[in-house]
Amino acid sequence: MIQVHSLDKVPLFMTLERDNIPIPTVYTLWRIPDLLPRVKMPYIVLDKLLGGANLMLPGIYRSSLPNHWDLGDIVAICGPDNGAAIGVGVWAVSRQQAFDNGLKGKGIHIFQLYQDQLWSFGPKEKITEHSLSHWGQSSF
């Protein structure tokens, strides 16, 4: 079961009942962009993710991979030309496992995405409103 924590009808965090770790939504990441490490992917992958797919390792720009991560670490997912998060998930593999497998296979289990059902419960802000040049100009 997932519990959603919101303020003024903006979903900010979600927690899974089994481990009670707060996971930020894209709304939170738009306001606190450095809260999580980020990876970048091509926008064309977003439709596949919205259809329920996980983010596969070949769909992540290699240059954006963090220097370190462990299985289960929370990560923000961004488009190629903007630091604004379009999703949040957890690593399906450790960095060591990813490179041992030649960067093939599942990379990130998706928890929340721009334009998904949880996003629609909020103010439905557009990602174009949240380029890095706008950080700090919007608030809850």
C-alpha cells in the first residue's frame, strides 16, 4: 500500500507501507532539484514509462550515470535538455551489477512520473514551467 503526503492539494511525498521511506514526487523535486541524484533519458522513453515500463539501462544516458549507487537507492529521472525531474524511482540494480551486465536490463523501477495519476491529483503544472532557470521562483 502507498500513502501519499500532500500540502495544499500538492502531492509531495509517498511512502510504501512496508518500509516507510519517504519518496519525493516530481512536484517536490521541481522545488528541491538537488534532493536526489539525477539521470537523464530521451523524452521518447516517457511514453513507455507512462505505459507501465521500468526504465531500462540502455534508455539512460551513460554520461548522466552517478559515480555511485546501490540497489534500492532513490533517483530522479530527467529529460535530456532540462534538469527538471520527469520521474522518480529506485535503482533495480547496483552500479556494480549494471556494469557487470554491460548496462543492459532493468535500471530503475518507476514510482512516479510527470503526467501520471499522482501528478494529476496536484495542480497539473507543466514541466516547461520548471526549467533550472526557474528554481527558487515558485513555492507551495
